[in-house]
Amino acid sequence: MTSRSGQRQRGGRAAVTERVAGGLARLEPDPDRPRGWTLTLDGAPQSAVDLADPTHLGFAYQRRIGHAADVAVAPAPGRPLRAVHLGGGALSLPRYVAATRPRSTQQVVEVDRELTAFVRRALPWDAGQRIRVRGADARAGLAKVPDGWADLVVTDVFDGARTPAHLGTVEFLADVRRALAPDGLYAVNVTDGPPLAHLRAQIATVLAVFPEVCVTADPAVLRGRRFGNAVLLAAARPLPVAELTRRAAADPHPARLEHGRALADFTGGARPATDATARPSPPPPPGTFA
């Protein structure tokens, strides 16, 4: 049952909680945005949404994916696109694409149907936005996407605070490439910390399938100084690296972008992950979300 008694009233709004398949979902009001909310699942941040301004992306890694959707996919301003989002949360990125590229057609694959129902009730989206949410495992949902259909595929899936192993393999990436249009873009949110073994392996995995890859993240994350998010972008054609670098540097939380030889060197000889060898992403250190 949804609880609206809510500890910590903010601006007259109370937190909203509900038990879903993946744990305790909580929507916390944003003190700086009258219609802004942050979704957490068992305390781990999942999404930030502003119902009044869906172009506002509250998490730095989501803004980096948003930059890619702006300039690396069908770059004509406002041109509609076809997007597949593996992992739904509160639908921050689908709402962003719907606002910045009206008439886009988007499929969201979210395994936790109870979470989707909770978000739909608490943070409804416009039925005319062409956002369809399917209740399925991400990989099974991707398998149903027609060949060459998607301009953009985004993977942002967590089981608790870890990415499932089967969504970071050569076989999975081959299916991503199958679903993408020839000039389409793949974006994936990867979390890791020192010594960055998981991130290096994920870069090697993406490089085994796509000829063009870059990574953008907080410099401290790329230096192995702290746990955090890194966004990998991949395509079968050249990426607008200069523009992505500029946007990453100008972000409120500036990021560094690596590409080409520097990125290959960063992998340090890591081997691509396969369905037989892949492991989930490492758990975040204690206190990461405190």
C-alpha cells in the first residue's frame, strides 16, 4: 500500500513509498523544484524527474546520455527518433526525449511491473507522448525489437545497486547492434570504483562489437579515486567527440571524455565479457548513498 504519511515534509509535499518487486520504492520531493521528485529503491537513487520541466535531468550521468541524444542521434534539432530504453525507473530519459524531440516513438523495458505501476500513479506521463512500457527482462525485451529499428538504445538497469551480468556481454551487445539503425547510438550507464576492473572490461566488451566508442565520467571516477557512474557511447559510425567533450566539460558536474587510442589504452588489456564469463557490477561501498 502506498504511504503518504511521509517523513520529512518538503514544501507541503510528503515522501511517497511503496513496496515493489525490487524492494522499497520511495519518491522524495525535490526541495528546489516544486514538481520535482527523486526515486530511490532500497535507498539507491534511480531517477530524478521534474514534472514541470522534463528537460531537467537531475543526475549527471543522465545529462551525459541526454547530451548524446541531442547531438549524436539524428542531430537535426527536434527531429523525432525511435528509442529503446532498457530499464525504466521514473522514465527520466524517455520524458526528456519526448520533450526535446516531439513525436518520437519510445519503448521502455522494465522488469518490475509494480514499480512501473507506482510511477504511473505518482508521476503520470502524457499518453500522447508515445512512450510504451513493457514488463519484461531487458534482454528479452530487446530481442523483440525489429532489426535496425532503433535510433537510440539506452541501458540503465540495476538489480538493487548492481547491473546484472547478462546485460554486459558480447552476445548482448551484438543484439543491441542488431536492433540499431546503421547510424544509431548505444548508451549504457556503468558503475564502478577502484580498481575499475569492471569498467575496463565493459569498455573492452563494447569495443569488441562497435568500431566507435567513447566514455565520459567524472575525472575522479576515471582516475580510480572513487565509486561512481561512467557513460559509454557506441556507434557503427563516427561520434561527434568534440561536441560531446565540450558539453561534458560545461556540465555543472564537469566530466572527462576518453576516445580512440587513449580509451583503448585505458582498458589495460581487459578481456571482453561473454555470457559464460560475465559478472555483475560491483556493489557500491558502504555509505555511498548516505
